[in-house]
Amino acid sequence: MNPEHHLPIDLNTFAFVEREFVEGPIGPEKILNQCDRDFLYYCLTYYYPEKFNRETNNPRQIREKGIFGNPNVPMWLKSTGIGFLKVPELLRSLDLNLKINGNKINNYFQFILVPLHLILKNLKKHKRN
């Protein structure tokens, strides 16, 4: 592994949080399918621990405030990335940028279209084989 591609994180002091639960019809239920949100939270926590931590802008608050986008996207619409509508703008406001396979992501449409283009390109390649 190339160390320059890995963040030097002190796991003893990093702002890890536990998965949140909501009250369900028969008791507490774990909120599922939040890995993408948590990944972004941990990235932001690394670069901006004063703005994203256990007390301020934690995953629960990110969901409740809609910081990344619409948090109430039905499962069948998750692949549209609507839940991350605000991420490119948020990253820009924090002087961070996102690249997907070398393509700089400046807005929501690029955030969705670049990975989609890569998927379609790979499907074509596999179809030929």
C-alpha cells in the first residue's frame, strides 16, 4: 500500500460515532444504508475536526439538517444521489475537492454522471469480451 494515499488517523482520538437508532413499531431500529454518509462524515472530520465531530455536525445532525442533501430519499431513489445533492457545494465551501478517477467533481450532475459514465464504459468493455 502506498502511504501517501492513506490518511494518518489516530484511532484513539478520532471522532467515531455509533450507528443511530430510531423508534420502530416494536422497538428501536438501526438506521440502515448510511455508509456513504458516514464515509463523508469521517473525511470531513479528518480535515475539519472543529466543524465535524461527535458534538457538532455528527452523522445524526447531518441527516436531520440535510447538510449533504435530502436525507429522506426512498431506497429505490438512493442511486440518484439526491441524498448528496449539496456535497459538491459543501466541499467547495470548505476548500476541498473531490475527484472520481481523475475527474474533478464541481457540481451534483458531475457527481452522478461521472460514476455512471464509468459504469457504462465498463459494461461495454465486458460485453465485448
